[in-house]
Amino acid sequence: MRRLKFGLGAAALAGAAAAANFILAGQAEKHDAAAAVSGPAAAVLPVPIVPVVKRTIPIYLDYSARTESIRNVTLVAKASGYVQAQPASDGADVREGELLYKLDPRDYQAALDQAKAQGQRDAAALDYARANLGRGADLTKSGFLPKDTLDQRTSTARQAEASLAMDQAAIRVAELNLGYTDIRAPFAGRLGRNQAPIGTLVSVGGAPLNTLVQLDPIYVTFNPSETDLAVIERARAAGPILAEIRLPGQPQAQLKGQLTFIDNVVDRATGTINARATIANADFALLPGQYVRIRLHVGERPNSLMVPQEAVGSSQVGKYVYVIGEGNKVERRIVSLGPTDGDSVSALTGVAEGDRIITGNLQKIAPGALVRPTERKPSSS
């Protein structure tokens, strides 16, 4: 009987141990399940967001364009002679009236001196003729001088006056010819490469000495389409159209001016019209012949819904943005886009004011994904 009781006690102990192990195993399974539930919550992807804002934006028309000088002249001599000096070096920026070339002036100075001497001689002859005429008039009144003689003295005095007038004209011509030996800048601009070294014999209207181009202001020509012409004309009717110039490789406009010319004929072959803006170029950032981008400010668009350009994606169905939906889940919205303004672009459809646009981690998310939005200030542009 004692042995049976002992056996029953051992079985009871074994059962109790098995029950304890079962309880411990159940608690471990619950702990693992809790860990499995808490794991995805800890792995929710943070994404930066920017709210859709409504504001008035400018409307621009963009074109490829090319720069042209307002004035571009070839410098040639108006007098023959040897090039004596070139005070302005090749490629120099010169002021209006600045001396560019100096020709040998000695021949022209001698001609001027000769003309002045001739004028002095004829002036003396005129003085004598006038005095003789005055005496003859008195003698004619008293009857001591015939009337014919007085007429001869009158004719002599008038001939002397004409000779002096011719001398004065010859002096002015000689002064002009002497002045032509100084070749000066007709306007402010930049010289090109010298083509007449010192010692070169140049002639009137002969080989060019150099070229001079005006750089400030400068023209920018472009060709808007005939469909844009109506928009431009409406903007012109409202006032001057501001033009902004952007150089290749530069994200922002560097120079500004105004639209100053639209041609009167549309090219039938291309459906475009020639137009031109005048741009201030005080620092000579533009040179004639450069390719640039021109942007015309033709109006304003109020109440535009703006989204960051960096948030816009593209698919087979069109442009889209990711938006924070209900329960912080990602939604994809198909949008149609309008004009841009800085780093933002206007959305014509697909979003509403206040929608939270996802701007980062775009390659790691998909529609329906759970995310954690982090606020970011919208672009000030």
C-alpha cells in the first residue's frame, strides 16, 4: 500500500510539471504575438509633407532667343594717310567720342594753314576794296569821279567779299579733313580686332580699321507663335510687358527689360512672328550672337493651387502626386498641371487647398502604405 501511494504521488508531480510548462509556453506565444503586432508600427516610414496653398502667380511665356547689338558699325577712314597711333586697344570698352585711331595729320594741317593764309590775303583785299568804294562814292557826289568808275569799284568790293566767303568755306573743309585724321567712337561700345596696324596706309572708304558694337542696351530677338500673339497683344494693351533673360545653365533670370517690337507680318512657313526686347546690359553680361531664354510676363493667375514640383511623379496615366489620406495612408492623385512659379507648379485638378502633399521618400511608398507625416514649411517662391 505504501508503494502504491508513492507511485500516485509521482504521477501527480509529473502532471503538475506538464501543466506548468503548458502555461509558460502559452505566455511565450502571447509575447511573440505582441511583438509581431508592435513591430510594423515601429517601422512606419516618416515622410515630409507640404500643404497645398492657394495664391496668385504670374503668367509667363518662355522662348528661345538670340542677342543682337543695337548698333554695329565698321570703322573706315574718311581721310587718306598712314595710321599713326591706336590709343584704344583691341576689345576695349570705349565711351562715345573717345579717340580710337590717329592718322598722320601733317598734310591736312598744311592744307588748313594754306586756306587760312588765302583767307587773310582776301580779307585784306576786301578791306582795300571797301575803302576805295567809300572814297569813290564821295568823289562821285562832288562830280570828280565818273559813275562808271564807281560801278567798277563796287564790283571789285563784291568780288572781294565772294573771294573771302570762298576762303572761309575752304578753311572749314580743311578743318574737317584735319578732323578726319582723328577717328573717334560714334557711340559707347566695344571694339573688335584691329585690322590696320600702325604704319598702314589707309584710304577714304577703303579697308576697315576695326568694328564697334553697342552692348548696353542690347536687343534680344525671338519668335512667338501666332497663337501666343493674341495673348501678347492683350498684355501690351494693358501696359509695358516685362521681359526677363536667363543665360544657359543659370536657373534664375539675370537681366530684365521690356518688349519693344513686334513685326507686322506672320511668317507663313513657320506660323511665327519676329519680336524683340530691349535689355539693359550695364555689366556686359550679354554679347551679340548669344543664345538665351526670354520670359515675358503677360498676366496674373489668381487662386492657383500650388504644389512642389519635386513631389510630382509621372506614369502611363499621367502626372500624379502622393497625398496623406485617412488614417495616414498614402493616396495617389492624378493631377493636371498649369503654370510654374519658382519651385512650385499649379495643379488645375486632382488636389484641394490644404491637402498634404508628400515630398520625400517617394520611391519607398505606394498607395495604401501607412506613413508618418512630418511637417515642412512650403516653398516661399
